[in-house]
Amino acid sequence: QQSPAMEKVAGWYPGWHVALLYWTWLFLLTYGFTGAEITCRSCRSQVQPQQQPQQGLLMHLRTDRGEKEERRFLGEKGAERGQEAGAEDAGLQATLAPAGMKSGETRRVTGEPEKVAGERRPRAAAAAPAEARPPTTFALAGDSAHNQAMVHWSGHNSSVILILTKLYDYNLGSITESSLWRSTDYGTTYEKLNDKVGLKTILSYLYVCPTNKRKIMLLTDPEVESSLLISSDEGATYQKYRLNFYIHSLLFHPKQEDWILAYSQDQKLFSSVEFGRRWLLLHEGVTPNRFYWSMMGNGREADLVHLEARTVDGHAQYITCKMQNCSEATRSKPFPGYIDHNSLIVQGDYVFVQLTSGGRPHYYVSYRRSPFAQMKLPKYSLPKDMHVISTDENQVFAAVQEWNQNDTYNLYISDTRGVYFTLALENVKSSQGLEGNVMIDLYEVAGIKGMFLANKKIDNQVKTFITYNKGRDWSLLQAPHTDLRGNPIQCLLPYCSLHLHLKVSDNPYTSGNIASRDTAPSIIVASGNIGTELSDNDISMFVTSDAGNTWRQIFEEEHSVLYLDQGGVLVAMKHTSLPIRHLWLSFDEGRSWSKYSFTSLPLFVDGVLGEPGEETLIMTVFGHFSHRSEWQLVKVDYKSIFDRRCAEEDYRPWQLHSQGEACIMGAKRIYRKRKSEKKCMQGKYAGAMTSEPCVCTEADFDCDYGYERHSNGQCLPAFWYNPSSLSKDCSLGQSYLNSTGYRKVVSNNCTDGVRERYTAKPQQCPGKPPQGLRIVTADGRLTAEQGHNVTFLVQLEEGDLQRSLFQVDFGDGIAVSYANLSSTEDGIKHIYQNVGIFRVTVLVENSLGSDSAVLYLHVTCPLEHVHLSLPFVTTKNKEINATAVLWPSQVGTLTYVWWFGNNTEPLITLEGSITFTFSVEGMNTITVQVSAGNTILQDTKTIAVYEKFQSLRLSFSPNLDEYNPDIPEWRRDISRVVKRALVEVSCVKHVLVAVLPGLPTSAELFILPYQDATGEKKRTAANLEQISETLIQKLNQNLVHFELKPGVRILVHAAHLTAAPLVDLTPSHSGSAMLMLLSVVFVGLAVFVIYKFKRKIPGLNIYAQMQNEKDQEMVSPVSQRESIPNVPQSEMMSPEQLVDEKLEVHPIGSISTAAEPQSTKEIPTYVNG
């Protein structure tokens, strides 16, 4: 599954500019890890994104990684957690760049009568602020064809700006040109640095160290070369380093500025402790974007890396190892067994993995690197999908799609360990992103912990709800009382309310449908509508300055609203596909807006960037004057607007509340705000002034796991939950917490009050017999491979874990015992040396009772080869035996699927041998598929079916044995040569020659009836006898021969002992029957003589033994014995093409290969091996 990413911002723009502006926002620099990439939306060529690394998160957590493209969870705050303040403020100021601001019209958006809507010029509500310094414009000469740009502004009192422009050819799918520009005067002028990096060097990406913005890394285009250019002086000079791999993405260490992880295009992970100057291979087969620094979580070892990697057999495993030593001996596997692909998430104190078994996904969590525990949702939620939204404040906030949901998710909130989840809100709207990623309409308001906005689907209507206590209570939004013109709005709850679009920008330098900032905790700006439900029509812009209690309409069209000076200044830029030259500016939290011109000529705006930091007011607007013009960089300096810094008397206290309720999350929080009439620069954000705990009330408690809130507000047990059930961790003599049905909301700071009444009470653990014992394999499968470790997990729902004896019998004669289950938390490992089905039993006993569980494990070994053994030729309406012979012979539990002739319905058996009768003459095929675990192998053979045929045994010159390698290919070639020699001397074409395996070399000659195109049979039994006599005569006259190699001539003879004379199914006795009887008598006498005098004639004894072995290769269909000759399918489409292939494998089960010597056969059948 894919990580939730931003919705298409381009939805705001009509026409062909939609896609262009979307990619403008998409390629901006995220969090200072890479440069902001801006795409020209006014260029003629269709703008498309480069192939970017996919996040693909199964559980959809946001991750703090510096990659080419940063994807953000819908509803995530504008600034990434764990990021230093300066980086966040870059995002606050980035798009607030009204260049060369000039005094313009001012309009108020309060309910006062003088309010004027739209673009009409109202009376000024206040004196216009001082004008900014005149804007400066700089053109990136020579880059008019370039359609992408990446921008980095060092900030923190640095005047350096770096810009990388590129020409991306969408037909070739690569970058063909690039230019690097550098400014040292805040963007007034730029210098082109192509000569410093190499005139022929094509640059693809710009990376910046998040902990030291002076360190820059440029990546060359891998289509040309794989190199890094490294700078330690903000891009003034560079050193070039060749790479022996192609970088796909980078992950900088959150603390150590020189530590980097690099992911290559062939899924290898490299590490560097010298800022990319030297690299060490860490691991191969790493899943994309599934690698994390330990410091990103709660790990104490700064150089520890968490990663998900593929095993040799294609499974996924969770692995941890040191960044400079990740050998097999030093790796750790915290999760026993395999995990689902693309499921590892390391976020804060938590590690999440997913494991699917029985068609259902199961989610596991490790809190502070403790052993993994399965996440417990309500019993019948039966989740299909899960997205972890937040892990802030020692709690997991997750969205779960349950079995009966399609386009909605339920919100759940966990206990501190992330194990037990309770319902927070049902049916939250979701949608699909452009890349198939899931986006959930949930927004976490920045600056106020526990405050969320969500769009809930009710009776096919989507409505916006707000919570201040992390999902404990939700309410609709109160619509504004008046519109832009001051007209009253008739909108009464709950029938009518304000509804907001909650799609956030993927980029901190742009604004999405909704925006808030940590440094402006009460201000939220969003687009939406007023009515009974959320609509995509009649969208307006709204602002709240009291954290969602009241809202004001500010524009009738969508604008991108951005924060400046810690929210003391708001800048709004209209969403349009046309060039613009104006923007709106507000100094009083959106109550009034002034119009300013930032450029003299209309500009197609491609992006806006502000200097990082908390006190700076310099901004740069990027764009084009026309479709063919060069990049224009408009620098705007707002510092002159403010004539002083804010003093203490310029602020007022503001108390956070929810519709008058001051106690939120168990505390009263009072912030300080700049007075709206004061025009001073705030500078560094001071945060909340005071926080005073409140007395606990019922509102501070949520329902505990297994309990549901009823209409009367009480939390009562769900029908599936047994409150008296005790955990397996509860041992006699210990105590446990007996739930009251309530649990305090995590991070709630209330004290006293009803806390004692609702808090779980400790009680002594009573003795209890074990119940709910289960044994499963770590990977959830019931198959294992011979000679490999199998990990069993023993689970107990209830009972005294510490005082119970566990016995595990593996079913192969080996059993183990454990004094308690805690010693088996990592699983019980066992290796089976034999294949078969094993009954694995586990027994747990304590003084009060016992329980047992059984698992049947199928142990197999890999099936390597299937060989279908059946006759070359058989007679009509006579049963034949088809046998599937396997290698290795002992594989385990198998299923055989058979297809005969043109039958479309297969026959399924558990036995490897089957009999079948063909009623139609001609060539017929038999196919068998053998299923062993996850492996299915197939073999197909062709058999000739006739009413009668003649067969003769052939022998060869003894010197042929010297050249016989005894392989199927050699036998097929010799068969073809012998047949050609026979046809040359006899002109009989309808014969089949099959050289048999083994030594001495021999063959079988089949004389087949001929049938012309009219269907008239031309050969009778007498004809076949006559042809047989002719062939024997030719053979005995040494007329049949062939040249094996120069100087090596091989004669073909009719063997004196033939096991198969004429085959005739007519009732009358023929000469062939007499010949058969004589052959039987002769063979019997020969065997008797050899046996009687075997000590005196050792040579004959050896020959008899070899001949006996050869006889065993020809099997009667009624005896389930097989013969070795084999004919591949490709050579059995006609009787002339039937040849043999050696049977190289052994049979399985009870199918025997030892045939009793038989000297007579009523109807001999020769095995097509």
C-alpha cells in the first residue's frame, strides 16, 4: 500500500495549468533536506514529475527523511516533527513574498457595515502600513528552456541562495541540461556556477544537511555519470567524488551532520560517516524507503539502523544493525519470523510491522523497543487497512478501514503502549491520490495538542467535525454569522454548519486547502463552504483566530494563504492560471486585508520562497513573464514595513477554549497574542504563557478497551468482551489493574475530581486455570522446509503465566518443556530432518487445570523435477498406467492434477499413479501437475494408441557402449539415426525406435499400422508379421548400420530374446501366439541353465543380471511398475517421432520400481518414461 500524499493542489486551477501548477508545488524544497524544486507552469511543454521514490507505507506513517520528493500524510501539520525551528519558519515565510509591496486598497472582512466584497475598493479600516523596499528582479539568463528548479536558502542570518535549474525531457525521461546559480545578497543578484562544477556536468538534485545548512550536496544525473559534488561553504566551492552506485534517495542523520544513508537504484543501502566522501555497503535487497536511523525513534545507539530487507527466498524481515558493521553475525532481528513487504515503520517510541495470515492482516507494535505485541482493535473490526496518523505524546492515533467499509475509515486511539485501541470517530472520508495512495480527510491542527478536524460521512453527506481532546468529543463547526458583504447568514446547527476541505500542501513553502502553524496556535485558514454538507462548488476562504470556535469569511475565491512573522502577518495569493501582480496582506489575523502589487508586469507565479528563520521578512517569487521567457526571481524585503520590534505592552493574553469551556485536555492554557492594532515585528515565538491543571471530570476520560459509549454517556462492555478475563501476565501473588470501563485520555493533565472513581483499581491476581492456548508458526503458515528452522509461538489468553508448566511435542520424537512462557517470547525453534505431516502439541498445566492445543505441520522439501512415466504405445480400450515420478522422491504432502486427451476437466488425486483407458486410436497427450507447497511443476507426454502393433528388441555392436553417456538426449539422437537406417534398407516408414537406458545398449522397434488420409487401414496383422519378418531379415543380414563417428561403424541386430512379438487383439490364435509360447519356453530354459551353471560361467551370470535389470524397466500396466524409456512431448506428435528419454528420478510413496522378471506378457506395453 502507498503512503498518503497530498491531494492535487492543481484542482484549484482551471485549464491546462492544472497539471503544471501541481508539479510546481510538488517539486519545492521540503524541510531544508533538499532544495525546493519549482516547475515552470507557464512553459509550453507538458510538465510531468520525474520518477520519484515511492513511500508505500502499509501503515502510512509520515517519516522525517530528506528525499527527492517528500510525501506528507493528509492532515499532517505544516512543519515536520523533530525539525529544528528555523526549518519550520522557512515554511511559514516561504510563500509570503509580495515583492515590491505598494500601498493599495484595504478591505475589512468583519461584520461591520463598511465591508466591501470582492475586489471593490472599500474604505481603509486602518492606516496603510509603510511601503516595503522596492522589489528587485533578476533573470536567469540562458535558462529559458529549463522547466524545473530547486531552491535552497540557507537562512539563519545567511544571505546565500542556491538555485538549480534543469531541463527535463519527458520524451527521453531524463535531464538534458542544468545550471547552478548562487546569490550572496539575499537574491538581488546571482552568479552562474556551471564552470565550477564542470561545464559538461548535468546535475539532477540538490541536497542540504538538515543539521548544518552550510553543507551542500549535488547529485549528477545517473544517465551520464554517478558522482557527488560536496560543498562545506554554502556552495561557494565543490569537490567531486565518483560513485560506484546510483543514488535513489538519501537519509540524513537527525543529529550527526556527516552521517548519511544512501539507497541505490538496485535496492542496496550504503552508509557514510564523511558526508558522502566514502561509502560502505550496509545491506542488499532493502525495501524502498524502509530504512530508518535509530535516533528517529527511541533508540539509544545513534549509529543503529532499522531496515526491512528481502531474504533469499523472497520474504521480508525486520533487521537492525550498526551503520559501519552490518554483517550476518552482528545483525539483529527484533521481530520473530517474516513480515509483510513494505510494512516496517519506525516512528518515535514505536515500531510497527504487519503480518498477513489466513487472508487477514495482523498489526504488531513494539513500544520503546520492547518485544512486539499484536495491536488489539475491537474484536469484530476485522481491519482491511490501517494508517498510523500520529505517535505524538506517547499514544498512537490510527485510521482503520474495517471489513464493511470502502471509502471511509474509523479513527482509533491507543493506550501508551500502542496495543489497546478504542474508537474515536467513525466513517471518516477517504480518497485515492494520483498514485493510488490513500488520503484520509483528517487534519491535526498545529500548535494545539489534541485538536483535530475531520470530514465524516453521514448518510452520503460529508460534514466537518472538530475535537479538542484527541477524539473524545466531536462537534460541528459554527458557520460565520455574516458574509463578506455583512449580510447575515442563516445557518443553525446541526442542520447547517461550516465544512472545510482538509487537503494540506505537500510542501511547507505553499499553502493547501488548510494551513496552521505551531507559532500561531489560534489561527487556521481553510477553504470550504457553508451548508448541509461539504461541496466542491461555491468554495470560499475562511479564517479563525480563536482555534475554531468562530470563523470569518475572507475571500469568495480560493487563495493560497501563508504565514509571516509568526502569524502576525498573513499573505494571500489568488489561485489562478493567469499571470498576476497583486497579493493581499493582513496584520490583524485576517480581519482586514490590504492589496499590494509585488511586480510591475503580470507574472506567471511558479513558486514562492522565504528566508528561513523567525525574524526575517525577505521573500523571493519565482515565475515567468511569458511562455518563452527566462526564470524571473523577484526579491521582496518587508523589513521596512515594521519600524520596531514588539514590546511586552504590544501583547495581550488569550485563553484557549472550546465553546466557552476553558479546560481542554485537563488544563487551562493561556497564550499571548500581538494586539491587532499594533504594527510591530514579533521575532522569536515565545509559546504559551501559562498552563494550569483542571479538576478531572468525566470528559477527561474515554472508554477503555472492550467498552463502548452508550447514548447515556456510560461506557459499558461490548458484547464480545468479558471484563472478568485476566491477562496471561497475571500471576498468583501479583496484582492487576481492574478496569472501571474508563481510561484517562493520554496526555490529559487534570488532577483530583473524579479521577479516583474512573481510574482502574489494583487487585490481587486470583488463581485461574489456563485457557485459550494456541500454537502457531511465526509466519502463520502450516508448512515448513526440511532442514530449516521452524519458529513456533505459544499464546495463552488467560491463566497464571509464571506458575505454569509448558510442554511442546514436535511430533518427530522430540519434546521440550518450559517452566513458564516468558522464556519463549522470541519463539520456540525446531528443525525437522524428515518430510511428512507432524502433529505438534502443546500442553500447559498449573495447579488449577490444564489446556492443550494442536497444530499439524506439513514439512516438505523443494520439488525440483517431475517426470511423467507412461507407455510409448498402447492398445485401444486397454488400461495403461501413468506415474508421476518426482525428484527428490520424498517431498511431503502432494496434490496431483491430471489432464487426459482433450478433456477440459482435470482429475485430482493424492496418489502419483493413475490408470486410464483410451478408446480412440491416434496420438493422445497426458499432462500432470504436481503441487508441493508453493511449487507447482508439470510434465506432458504423448502416447500412441492402436488396435494392434508389432515390436522387436534391437541390439547393437558392443563398441557402441563405449560411446553411450546414458542420457536422454543421446538416446533420442541414436533412435533417430537407427530409424533412418531402417527406412533406407526397408522403405518401411511407419516404425518407432526407442533406445532404452542402461548398458548394454539396446532398443525397441515398434511396427505401427498405417492409415491413409481416407481412413482405410492398409496393414492387417498379417501385414505387420510380414513387415516384421522383412525387418528381421534385413537386420540379420547386417544391412542396418550407421556411422557414429569417422571410423566407428555400428551394426544393428535383431535381439535373440524379444519380450514383445506380435500384438494381436483378435480372438483367433495366430502364428504370433505360437512364437510367443516358444519365446517363453526358450527364456525359461535359458534362465534355468544360467542359474544351474552360474558358478562355472561367471560371464553369463553377469549378462543375466544386467538383462534382468533391463527387463524391470518394462512394466505391465496392471502391476504399477515402470519402465525407463522416455519420449519428450516435442517428439511424440507422430509415431515416427516417438523416442525415449531416460527416467532420471525415483518414485515416491508405495510406487515400487522393482519389477518381477516376466518372460511372457499377454499384451506387452512399453513405458514412455
